[in-house]
Amino acid sequence: MPAPSTRTGFVVACDATREAVLIDPGDGVDALLAFAAREQLAIRHILLTHAHVDHVTGVAAAKRALNVPVYLHRDDLFLYDRAVESGARFGLHVEPQPPIDVYYCAGTGDRVR
């Protein structure tokens, strides 16, 4: 099922189980969370494909609302940790980021907590 269009971020869900993942919650996070609630989706994970500031501006709000694990590739941690400063350079307010719960390694199937 398609989620509403936002500048960054989307929801991917299983029609059968209604379980979902929130991917790259940027500044459209409120619309994505509203969509998930309206469609009665249970978001189980927040997945960051990378940590460019426009892909992480909504992580703190999503984590507060959902209390689910946040996943990121370890190689992007330096960007994630500097999101507040990066956002300020572009005139964006970015909340301090919550800790990453799971680091993944693309293509290997490995995860490290």
C-alpha cells in the first residue's frame, strides 16, 4: 500500500499482518505517522538507508511516538551523530538523535546490537 508523498521517508507495510517499517523519516514524519495510524499499521522498526540530514530530521519524533528500534549502517554513524550541526548549516532545526539500536551491514545479513 502506498504511503503519502513526503520530501523524505516512507512506510512499507505487509497487507496481511499490518506490520510496517518506517524508512528515512525526514521532515514528513508527522504525515507518515498519521498515515500509519489511519491505516492501522504497526510500525515495528525505523530503518535509515543513510544518515544525510534530510533523512533523519524525524527520527527523534518517530522514536518517541513508536518506541521501536532504529537501524543504521555503522559507516553512517558519523553523519548521524552530527545531524544537529548539519541541519543548522542548512537552516534546519534538528533534534538531538536517539541512540542507534541496531547497526546493519548491507548485503551480509549481519546485524550487530
